[in-house]
Amino acid sequence: MVSGRSKGKSSPKKKPSGIKTSERPASSDMNKTKAQLIHELNKLRKQLAKRNGPKKDTGTAADEAVLESERFHAVFENTPVGIAMANETGNFLRTNKAFQEMLGYSSDELMCMTFADITHRDYREDDLRRFLEMLNGKRDHSNIEKQYVRKDGKTITTKLTVTAIRDINCKFLYDIGMVEDITERRRAEEETLKALREKEILLKEIHHRVKNNLTIITSLLALQSYLLDDKKVVEAFEDLINRINSMALVHEKLYESKNLEHIDVKAYLNTLVHELSRSFSHPDKEIKTHVDARVVNLNIDRLIPLGLLINELVTNSYKHAFNETDKGEIRVSVIADDACRITMKVSDNGCGLPQDMDPDNYQKTLGIRLANELAGQLGGTLTSSNNNGAEFLFVPHKND
């Protein structure tokens, strides 16, 4: 049943044609070798079905069929995948060299053991359950990852594929398992995940520090503005503070986000507009805001210019739309199409754009110039119109 090493000199056996036994197949041929082995197993099962008579012991018939197949023997012994056969009690019937080297046991040592003896204790219960299901005919195959304990006490992680071999009456004869050592692969994956986690923590810390630094800058600007008497200069400082805050908010959301590549746009815009509303709040005015964001996520390269653009347009509405009324509404809409192209609209129900406005002078104002620059960064154009108030529409270029 187990082909041991012969003592002394013996005449070499003839190599079966088509089977290379002088060296192991390359790892890239592993799947091909598996398929070859499964093909041989299927042939053996057909042979066994023909030879298995009512008076013949099925176990003996199975052993004879295996031993008579030189091709099966060559594939079994020379494949780089560990292979082991076990009977209905879990005892090993036969193992190949790759399996022996993987576990550090000799063939004779494994013949005195069961698969449970080398299975890590955390996997024994599940292993036994699957094995009993094979014995009872509830399953014919099993594909799992499990850990074995080597002879030297070291634990290895493996990918195990087990197939039950049955006779013509579906009675369990033995199972055959193919085992791949994936310890190094799993270790490399764990190291990669660890490095990614460390990188994520580092990036979060960077975003946190950038946000803190921008907050310090806005605080210094606010302190400086308190010392100024010129209202236009103070207003310019306040606009600058809001612009910086819109960028700081992006870094804050990235720090809080589980995904460092993308930010929840709706949460960001709601916070941005709320902060602007608080900044321009006046006890004698009731200005409501509404945000409709139908974009799930955006990366930092697109969200910062988008945030700055919305900051400029919402600020414009707060400053100019409601000078003659105590109530009003500002609406912000950001929608992405199937190609992830963004359409953005900021509108209010205030006094609207002046009918006698000089387009050239209007385009030269800092806020509008900045808004147009940001629209260009986002790959589109910004237009303005009157529609029961002022309306600014950003649309992407058709070829973007």
C-alpha cells in the first residue's frame, strides 16, 4: 500500500512514457498536474466499478487498482502538491513526498497517524464534521483553508481539496486530499495589509494636521480682522476665512472617513453650507438652505474645487440676494450622471442678478473670477441667469 525505499541496489524501474520523474513540475503547472491526477482518479473509479464483484473486498480492489496504475503512481509521487489518502477511520493509507516534506514526517510515521493528529486544534472539529459528511454520503468534495502542525511544532497554513472515492454502490472507500502550502502567501498578504493599515493611519494623521494648520491660519486671520476698522477689508478677511474653512473641512472629513480615497459628498456639503449659514446668520433674517447631493463619493482632487466653488456662490447669495427681504432660501444641487460627470446648481429666491449689470465688470469681480477658475479645474463651464432669483449652473464639457 505504501511504496517504501528499498535497501541495497535494485534495477531501476522503467519510467512511464509521458511522465517526467527526474524533476518536479514547475509551480505554474500545478493546476495542470491536479487536473491530470483527477483524470487518473476517474479512470481508476471506472476500473474499480468493472472489477468490483459481490465477493470481492472493495478495499482490496481499490488498493490493487491504485498499485496497478503506474501512471497514477508517477503523478502521485512527483506532483509538487502534497497528496494524502485516508481510509474511513481517518488513518493515512498513502502520502507522497511533497506531503511528507510539508509536514516533516516520513512515510512510515504518517502511516501510523490520522489526519486529526496533524491538524491544528482550532480546525479539528470542522475537519471531523466534513469527514463524517463524506462517510455518510452527504458530500463528495471539500475545499477549505486549514492549518497543520509540523513535526517540529511549527504551524503551516494550507489550501486543502478533498475528494471522496466510492464504489459502484456509493460506499465510501477512501478519500484523497491535495494540499498546497500557502503559509508564505498568507504571511505576505498579512504584511501587505499591515503596511496598508500603517499607511492609512499616517495619511489620516497628515489630513488631521493639515486641517489643524488651516484652522490656526483662520484663527490668526480672525484675530487680525478684529483690529481692522475698514469694513471692506474685514469683509475680505471673512471671505478668505470661509474659503480656507471649506478646504479644511475636506481634510477633516478625510480624517473621519473609513475610505481615504473618497469622501461622502452629501455629508461634506451639508456641513459646508451649514457653516456658511452660521457665518452669515443675522438675527433679523431667516434664510433657509437646502442641499440635494446625488453623488455618493468624490476624491479630494475634485471635492476641494467643488467645495470652493459652492462656497463662492453661496456666499454671493448671502451677500447680495436678500438685502431687501428678511426671508429667503438658498438651494444647492450636485448630481452625477452614469459617467460620474458632475452637474452643480446654486440658486436663491432673492432679488436676482441686476438687469443693467455690466457683464465685463461682473466677470472681473474676485468671486466670479475665482468661480470661473474653479469651474475650469472641474472640467466645465459656469453660467448665470435669473430664474425667480439668481441661478448659477455648472455643466461639464461634453468631451470630458
